[in-house]
Amino acid sequence: MSEEKVILVTNDDSYTSPGIKALVEVASEFGRPVVVAPDKPQSGMGHAITLNHPLRLTPVTLFKDIEAYKCSGTPVDCVKLAVDKVLNGQPDLCVSGINHGSNASINVIYSGTMSAAMEAALEGINSVGFSSLNYSYKADMSTCQEVARQIIRNVLENGMPNSKLLNVNIPNVTLDQLQGIKICRQAIGTWKEEFVKRVDPFKKNYYWMTGNFVCDDKGTDTDIWALNHNYVSVVPVQYDLTEYSGLSFLNEKWEFNAKT
Amino acid sequence: MSEEKVILVTNDDSYTSPGIKALVEVASEFGRPVVVAPDKPQSGMGHAITLNHPLRLTPVTLFKDIEAYKCSGTPVDCVKLAVDKVLNGQPDLCVSGINHGSNASINVIYSGTMSAAMEAALEGINSVGFSSLNYSYKADMSTCQEVARQIIRNVLENGMPNSKLLNVNIPNVTLDQLQGIKICRQAIGTWKEEFVKRVDPFKKNYYWMTGNFVCDDKGTDTDIWALNHNYVSVVPVQYDLTEYSGLSFLNEKWEFNAKT
């Protein structure tokens, strides 16, 4: 028997969300889960970190016999603090989620769930972010749990791509309706914002951010296509943001003054 | 004469920072700057957005005759709100900075400066983030201004790579000492955190994030190499995070159960 695996579990919806409990249950089938998750919802926090004030870390009970902490910082803070002060080293795997809401396509950029997973991968830890397209906190998590089970088994048995990071999104269907699991690229899409203006009781304006996701990418190899056709999407994710094709463009087309 | 260019100027150090004033001065040589910047420092905010409370947008005076606003949100919020409610459409160019501190290598992921620039690029706007390796608010900005001048001239005259986004970092040297401007890839590096534990007057622990940047990437084509050798680094940046080489790895090595 190999040694017990240590699996760091985090998310961005906070330690109280049903999604993280569902993920802890699956992680415990593969090793010893340790939970470090935000003490309040942190959706849309992207890769934010807390620089100007200190962090709190407090033990909480999610399940009997599972080591768990709430942290006052962002999802990325949770991972950094977990590695340095809770685990005193790297876990065998980090799983983030299960997020209540999609992180497909460009949502990967804004997502606290995926940023937590990316932080772990940056530090050299195999890492997976899981997101469900069912936004309800009352959603049945059994399909998501079966998907997480298959993904975690593959990570541990078959290994990971170079960047050690996956973005897994799960359509809002039953296991019977699920068409399968597809390896995909990130669809090119964006949010089109429309801010709604309101006036406060003191006659000053304020603005609510609203918007629609727009995706003109018609590829059948994308995460959006997979999800629209009731497949789970699995996108291998990198954090080298260099646009390599741009290097030759700039070297050929751009000119600087003699000295510079 | 062509029509006057509209140049959106933002940052993450807030509208009060010397860096944004230096950038507005240069932008005004090329067109009409419009400033929408955070009302307080937002370093390390990554690609965070404000979902659960409304935003304020208030006119401020940076320079006579320059339209400028402070915004209560994140750097990304500033760009979204500027496009939708201040400019009522897209500017010809977005410039973010000049940041007081490096955004080279993996700092691009955590940077509010670069996330603001990325948000503009995502929306289809040519966009450049500028950062100075001099962290002091009292720094002489003349080298940075000359670099920004050359970069903006190239963007407007010679065009941009596909993703329309550049990460420009400027070493802390005089113009005489500057060796030139180099087109680079992002160096592979990471932060190694060490949290410092303190005890509050109520006997409870809290943690300050500290850390060191670690870069084992020895390439001479990286932004870190360029900056260490007194060159400006220019990295073309993308937001398609798919690790393409990982697609074939996963398709070949991974296995799912029959049904899924």
C-alpha cells in the first residue's frame, strides 16, 4: 500500500457551500482531505491576493474527522496559507469547487475557483477546478460527484499535462443524460456589460454590473460546445500568458529610436 | 488630419498615483485621454470584478481640461464601466499604469494593472500595461515616459499582435543607462510565500503574507533577463489559457468509464 494521499480542498463560494462538501466527500475516497476555504463568498475574485492586511485562519467543522479551516482572505490566499502554514508543504493534489456556476470559456479569468487551482499548479501541485452549470445551492450534486471521482482517479493514475491544471465544467443534467467527458479548448468568448444606473436616497448615482456572455466561437472542440451538448468539458490550462505568435510580429513590424 | 484618438487611461495604484499622471501626460501627446481609475490602491487584485455591490463613479481633477473619474471598484470594473457608461463605446487605445512595481514574469497573473489592460483587450481594444521597477512614489518618471511614448507610437502606427495586449516593464535606470527595448516571452517564475504569524491583543493568531520571487528560467529571451540587463521588456499577452499540448496528452492517456 502506498502512503495516504493528502488532498487540499478549497473553493470560492466559502466553506459553507454545498459544493465544497460534495467535493470533500469524493476526495475522501482517494486520500485525506484538508479543507482551507474562504470564510465568505469570493466569486469573481480572479487571482486577487491580500497584500495590505493580515489574514485569519480558524478551524471549522464540515464533517467529523476532516481537518478544515476558514480563511479571511481570497481563494488564492487560502492556497498559499494552506501550503505554508496548514500542511507545511505540498499536498499530493489540490481540488477547488465544486463551484456553483460555470467557469467555462473566458470565465476562467474572473473565477476565484480556477485562480485557487491555478495558484496550486503554479507552485507545482496537480490541481483541478470543478464547476457545475447548476447555480442552485439546492442542486443535486450526484452527477458532479461521479465526474469528480473519474477525474481525480485519472489524475492520480494517469498523470497531468505540463501545467498540472485542469478546468472541469459539468452540465446541469442527470448522470443518465450525460453524454460523456470531452477534452476541449477554451472557447473564445467575452462578457458584454450593461451597467444599470440607480439613484440613492441622497440623489447620487450608483451602478450595478449586469451583462451577457457572448460567444461567436463556432468550434466543436470547445468547452462551450461540449457543455451545450451535455458533455463534461475538461480544458488543460496554462499560466504562461505569452502570445508566442506575437513575438515575430513585434520584432518584424515595430521600430524603436536608435538609442532605445 | 485623422480624427482625434480617444485613449482610456487606468491603473491599480489609484487616480492619485504619480504613475497615472505621468501616463496621462504622454497619452495627451497622441489624442484625448479619459481617465477612469480606482479611488484607492488595488494592487494584487488580479482579474477581480465587483458582483455583489454597486459601483460609484465620481469626477475628479487630475489635470485641467482632462476628463477624469475615480471608481469605487477594481481595475477591471474601471474598464468595464468606462466603456459602457463614460465613453459609451470603445476607445482607440487603453493604457494602464504606470505601475509602481514590476509586473514581469508570473506577476502578470496577480496584477491589477495588467488585468485592467487585459479586460480592454478582451473587449477588442488595443491595450498596454506599463510598470516601473522603481517602487517609489517619488521616482523620476522621465525614462518611463519616453518608453511609453515609443510604445504608444508603435501601437498606433504599426499595429498589435492578435490578442491586442502588451505587458511592458521598465527597469529602474536613466534613459542614458537604458540598453534598449526587447520583445520577450514571460519568464517562468513563482512566489515562494512565507507567512509571518503574529498574536493580537486578544490572544488570537493572524498572518502577514510575505515571500520571495523565485525564477529558475535561465532563458535569455525572457522579460526577467531583459530587465536584469537594463532593457525594457515587451511581452505580447494572450487570454486563451488552453494548454494545447495538454489536449493530446489527455486524449491519449486518460480513460473514462463506458457511460461517461
